[in-house]
Amino acid sequence: MSDLVPPDRRTALVTLSTEAAETPSEFEGWSLTDDGRSIPVSVRTSRIKYLGQPALLLNVADITERKRFEEELRRTADELELRVQSRTAALARANEILRDEISERIGLRNKTAPRGRDPRGSQDGSGLDDWPAVSPMTSQSSYRHHRTLPKFFSAA
């Protein structure tokens, strides 16, 4: 039986026994084809009686295509992970640039705004004076009435 295993893989041979409890029922390994190529295989074992003696029936299946698919799937997942990391880093950079621009614009507006008045047009600096107040305890709100967006939400 070891003649079916490629010479470079024989050191990793699994010893199978008809009586040993530790004989695996399923495992993967390598086998030689008729033309001498080495291929990955799946081996399933079953304990049987053959001519009145305990024996093992081996079902050996070529899993070359499955292994190719698994490798392609691994490469694709790795590539996707790199893309996600790259895009996450790009978004973080874009967010930082936007934060800097917002801070700069607010700073410029503060310098040019009349003293005592918030550049965003609200008493408390939120820019939300034109929006209705909503109490969490009431089911009615003044959202029915059309309100304009605060100045810092409008298109410049």
C-alpha cells in the first residue's frame, strides 16, 4: 500500500489497524496516479470482514479541484482583506482632512463674525435654534411645520 504514496510523503504515513481504536475514519493524504503524478486525496476507512477476517475498506477520492478552489478562496480572502485595510486607511485619512477643513472654516468664520453672535446663527453655538424642540415625554412635536436648515447645513 505504501507504493501508492509519493516517496517524499512516505514519512508522514498513517498506520492503519483493523483493531486499533485510534484508526481515523477519515483523513487527507497524498497518492500517486497511474502516470506517476502526486495528487491530494481524501481517505475514508470502514471496518469490514473480508473472507472471515477483520479488514479495512479504504475509499480514496481525488481532491485536487477542491484544494485548488480552497487555495483560490484563501488568496481572494487575503486580497479582499488588503483592500479593506487600504480603503479603511483611505477613509481615515479623508475623515482627518475633512475634520481639519471644518475646524479651519469654523476658525475663519469666528474671525469674521460680528462679536457676540455665533457664526452658525444660534444662541448656544449649536446652529439648531431654527429646529423645533422635542420633548421625549410628549407624542406631539412641531415637526409638522416646515423649518429651514441651520446655516451650517446649507450648501455654500
